[in-house]
Amino acid sequence: MGRTVRLQFYGRLRDAAGAPMRESIVPDVVRTAEDLIAWIARDDAMLGEALVMPSVKIAAGDAIIPRDADIRQAAEIAFLPPFSGG
């Protein structure tokens, strides 16, 4: 089984993903954001390599979450590249 999750990619991560958004059926064994990144990397090594960088932030809903956060209830996960500016 699994659940449908909308994955959103911003900035350079959108380029690595090839699209700004994917809807994926995520297996039930994926419990944390870290698990999700590992699962994505199995099918897309280049994207997985970009997402594993510690500077990439992960959001569920409107909140930035730690990589070990439980995401089983999240319908949408966003991956945010490092921000810079002045």
C-alpha cells in the first residue's frame, strides 16, 4: 500500500527534479523526511544527491521540519534550497 503525497521542489531542486511538483505514491515504510529522501534517491540518484545536502530545508504544510520528523500525515512536502540575499 501507500499514500499519495505531493512533492514540491523549489529553485535548483526544481531543475534536479525536472519539474516543480510530483505526485507520488509513497510506501508506508516511509515515515520521516529522511526516509522520503532515501526513497526518492533509489529512483533518482541525481535528485537524491541534491536533497541529501544539509542546507536543503524541508517543509510539511506551513512549517519547516527536521529530517527525523514524522511525515505520515503530510499530504504535501516541499524541498527548499538554501536561500541567500541581502
